[in-house]
Amino acid sequence: MDAVPISWYLILSAFMFAMGVTGVVIKRNPIVIFMCIELMLNAANLAFLAFARQQAQLGAQVAGQVYVILVMAVAAAEVAIGLGIIVAIYRLRDTINVDEMNLLKF
């Protein structure tokens, strides 16, 4: 039998996701916000892997691992594009504070 039950993985995943959501809501630094989004994506990855492991014990396919690879690719693209946007905004405004960014307002 499994040494660690799936519920523990899901509780850890929910806790990590809640910490990420809290960081996105509370923090004003966009780099910290991106790190919190990454934490939320990793929490989803942990849940995918926990369910994939449970299904693998039942003889199912590896769909959970495929979803994890897809989420990791999206996270890598998000980091690359997000950090590029942050650098461009910093060069234009000399600040990266989220409260002071109003570039899209007319």
C-alpha cells in the first residue's frame, strides 16, 4: 500500500495554493506576485501528480504527468514574458510598484 495517503498531498497542494493566492492579493511587487503565481501553478502540479499516482496504481495512463509538463511550459512562458514586461515598465517609469502602474489608462 501507499506510505503517504493522497489526502496529505491534496492538503499540501491546497495550502500551497492558498499561500499563492494570499501573496497575489496582498503583495504589490510584481516579481513577488509572479513568484506567488508560480507557487499556485506548482500546487496544481502537485495535485495533478497525486491524482496521476493514484490512477497509476489502478492501471490508468500517464495523463497527469502530461498535464504537469504542459503547466510547466506555461509557467516558463509566463516568467519569460512577465519579466520582460516588468523590465520594460521599469525602464519607462523607474518604478515597478503595482499601485503606480497606469500605463493602460488614457
